[in-house]
Amino acid sequence: MNLTQKIIGSHLVSGTMTPGSEIGLRIDQTLTQDATGTMAWLQFEALGIPRVKTDISLSYVDHNTLQMNFRNPDDHRFLRTVAAKFGGVYSGPGTGICHQLHLENFAKPGATLVGSDSHTPTAGGICSLAMGAGGLSVALAMAGEPYYIPMPKVVRVFLTGALTGWASAKDVILELLRRRTVKGGVGRVFEYAGPGVATLSVPERATIANMGAELGATGTLFPSDGVTRAFLKAMGREADWRELGPDADAAYDEEEAIDLSALVPLAAQPHMPDRVVPVAELDGLPVEQVCIGSCTNSSYADLKLVAQILDGHRINPGTDAMISPGSKQVLTMLAQEGLLEPLIGSGARLLECSCGPCIGSGGAPVTSGVSARTFNRNFEGRSGTKDAKVYLVSPLTAAQAALNGKFTDPATWGTPPAKPELPADPPSIRHLFVFPPENGDGVEVLRGPNIVALEKFPRLDASGDVLEANVVIRLGDNITTDHIMPAGAEILALRSNIPAISEHVFVRVDPDFVKRARAVSEAGGNGVIVAGENYGQGSSREHAALAPRHLGIRAVIALSMARIHRANLVNFGILPLVFVNREDYAKVAQGADIRIPLTEITPGGVTNIEIAGVGVLPVRNDLSAAELDIIRSGGLLNAVKEKM
Ligand code: MIC
Ligand code: SF4
């Protein structure tokens, strides 16, 4: 067996390990963050279960820590008290970014982890089968319910050699994105193997696992070996280590091979993580902003390298450089080693240990400015400046861009600093986590006015056997959940308030969408979204399904869909349908009236839908019988409650 099959096999509660078929997995750990966590915990509360049933469930606050008015702090207080009541562990604002904290403090080799954030697979760097999901799916996992996914195909990425010169872990995953594109990992787990693996530290592996999300992958796995053991020991958790790897004769569905020693510094150009070119090709391009941090590249080693490069130099005055350490442990190590001084002295700005500029929570670039970021997503507008041009690079490349005020050819950078090792006895920040009382009965969950109660949606067939609907918007390929439901400080503050956040659906794509969707639903009609390939890639935010549902969207018809978003559509009772014939996508115009015969929809079957003025077109669904029942019930919460 390969590693994926071993971990899945030991957690399988239903299904068989045939790629594509539905499997149910027992989940050991969950994590939520503030931007998705309020919904997830409200949904958990609605299930009426007194305590989480996982080994551990974390409630992190890291996305929106700006607290510009009562909304964020109210959310944070809710998340702290709800975790205490139901047995979750709370990590408050400023403690660190959920994925970095989880890697350092809680992730275990061989464990399953589901998190309401698409970069949850970061923990694959320590050999957890870690997957991103919508908040409601995580709530169910907290309730001890299995997590359902299609059994992934397993891709072996065979690493040889070792990184040399200025190449780094970021360049490994950028290389894979260059080869495979943002949809090249859908339905797959990427399992790293080969002699090159042992040359990578756990945080380097985590960088690679983190951006497996950009491939659309279900997860990424590194074996648990001596390197893993040394990392866990440094984190004071050697007892969590166990050796875990594939069998010598393991079989894989697909193969990739990367010679680490052949890699050079790479950059993903605006506005997709797969638009990858060598940094050398960008030579001379002025860089107005540099952002270092995010769950991809905010480890101790990443920031130490940056400090060493900046040491004794002044950042180009025309370049605004900011650094967000991944955790207070990282920050403390930098402080203890005197590494903050070179950072501050170079002119860089030290930000809080949080997501910050990565999610547009501050740190927007100048008008049409170039920003070099060590982050994982460069979708248009995500930075907060619509015409900014964001390049995704390694911390090494970012530090060089900050110094030079422009991209330069790595051949001119001289000798790179040596790869940092963790200090002998890293400081622990475990005392900063708030562990729940044995019994939460006496805990009062504190809410604020921005935390709005969950909406109850009717059954799909509430108004008859045929769904009469209107195509409210027609979109192209690779539409991200950032396009559907943008983030940024202002909109993020509304994550607990669906009626309010719904006003922002598709604003950056089509400012009239909400008006049209409302007009359709106020006239008693239903809405449909039509899209091209890979609809809903990117963030796991269930708001990208929930808010459209609030606006009356009942079906999405696309050429293909991203895994997590498709699951979120199901969770909120929206039909995910796929064109059987590619050419039919061009035939469905915005504004068209559609009839979907609900009674003719069968699990995995083809249904003929009628488009006014066009005729009958076949669409397929890839729903299991259980998923179809969920949609018919009007969503997962309804379905679970009916079952209970
Ligand atoms: C992101 O990077 O897009 C986020 C913000 O972390 C999201 C979660 C969210 O939208 O709250 C993600 O990756 O899932
Ligand atoms: Fe936070 Fe950015 Fe990572 Fe998302 S990708 S969890 S916003 S740091």
C-alpha cells in the first residue's frame, strides 16, 4: 500500500478504496479559523451535541484580527466561549496562523485532520492526512460523523537530489504548479517519496503540502521519518512520532519526478498560482511591495533566512516590506536569537502573527503596484487592490526584491545563507492555548449583534417536481471562491452575518449580480449559475455557497468543479451539475430560463434540462445517493436533523 491507502485504510468507515468512489473517514482532529469558524461552531451548536467527539478540535483566530469595530472582537469572544462550552481548544488573535500553529503543536503522523480552511493540508508535511472542507462538514466531523470524500487517486512525486543555491521548497511546489496547473491535482493526493525527501525539513515539507491546495489536490503526504521525529522532538512532542511510509512495492496511479538540484527560483505571475516562470525572466521589474509570511512561508527557518539576507542592509525606500511571523513561537525564536534587529533595522515592518495581507486584511498594494509575496494565492483583487499585480515567490526571492526594489536575476545574488536548523531547545507557547474545562455545561456562549442565527432552507422540491430557474450569471473558467465571495477586512467582518455578506457576492466580477439574483427570487423564481472549468477553486469558504443560496441560487451548471466547493454546494442544498457535452456550455446564455426535472435526477445519472429558446441539453451529476438526499432535504443540516 502507498501511504495514502494506509492512512485511509486505518480510518475507513464506509466505501472501498477505488479511486472516485465515495469513502467515509473517521476524523481524529479538526480545526477552524475565525473567518469560517463562527458558522462551523453555530452549525455544531445546532446539532445539539454536548461535546466534540474528536481527539482534539481547535478554534483558531488568525484571519481577521484588525478589530476595527465590534464585529471581529465579538466573533473572537464567541469562538472562545463556544470552544470552552463544547470542548474545543482556543487560540486567540495574534498567537499565530492556524496551519503553522497546528504543525508545531498538534498535528500527528498518521492522523486524519479536517479543517475549515483550504490550506489544512499543510499538516501533510508531518504526515497527517489533512483536508480542507466547508464549515458544516467540519461541524459534522466535530460531532463524530465520518467525513466523506471521493477516494483520491495517488500521485507519487519522486524527489531526487537536494536544493542548491537560491532554490527553496516554494520552488518545488511552484514547479509542480507550472507542470500541472491549478486544476491538475483535483481528486488526487500527492505523496512525496524518493531520496530527496530526507533533505527537506518538516517546515519545508509543510510549504510544499500547503500549496498542494493550489493544485486543487485533496491532500499532500510526506512520510514520517527521522526528520519528522527530530522536528516533533524540538516541539516537545516526540511521543507523537511514529514511523510511517509506503510499502516498498506500493503502487501509484500517477508519477511525477523532480530533481531538486535542478530547480531555480520561480515566481507565479498575476493572477493565478500556475502562471510560473523563472525569477530570472522578471529581471528589472520594479517591486513596490514585499510581503513575507502566510501559512506557506512563515516558519523560523524562512524568516531567519530573510533576516540574514537583510542584515546590515537598507530595504529599497520605494518598496514597502512587511513580515508576519507564523506563530509566537517563531517570533520568540527570532527575538531570542537577535534576529528581529536586522529585520527592523532594514526598514521592514513587523506585523502581527496572523494572515494579514494574505487575506487582504491590511497591506493592500499601491494602485497597479507590483507586490512580491511569499503567499499561496495571487487571485485578482484578493490583495485589496484590484489592479495590483501579485507575484508568488519564496522568502529568499522576496528578500532580494525588497533589497533591490525590483526583481533581479538570481545569478547576481551571490552566495545564499546556509539553511537554518531549529535551535536546540525551542521555546514552547503551549500555555497560550486555552484548553476547555472538563465540563462545559456552565459556560455561557457570548454573542454579538453581528452573529446572526442560521437560516432554515426549504426542501428542493418544495415548489414542485420541476425547478424553474433563471441563469443569473454566466462565467468563464477557473472562477475562485474569492471571485464568488471576496474577503478583505470589510467583508470578512460579515462572515457571521449571511444576509449582510450576501450583498457582496460576485461584486468584483459583476456588481449587478446581487440585484439580478434578488429580482429573480423576489418574483418567486430560482437562480442558476453557469460556469466553465474548475468552478469554485481556492478557498474553502462555505459562504461562497451559502450566500448565493441565501440569494436564491438552487443549481450550478459547469464544465467541472473544485472538490471543496462542490461539497459546500451539496451541504447547502444547491445542485452541482456538469455539462455532458462541452459545446453546450456555449449555448446557455445569461438570463436564459431553465427547467430542471427534479424527479428525473438519479445519483450519478444524466438529466435532460430544458433551456428556453435552445432546447433540451443533457447534464450529469456525480452525486452519491446520500448527497442527493441531502440536496433534496434542502441541505446537510436539515438532512442530519431529519436523521436524528
Ligand atoms: C484563504 O486563504 O482563502 C482563506 C481565507 O484562508 C480561506 C478560508 C476563508 O475564506 O475563510 C481558505 O483558504 O479556505
Ligand atoms: Fe491565512 Fe493566507 Fe493561509 Fe488562508 S492562505 S490560511 S488567509 S495565511
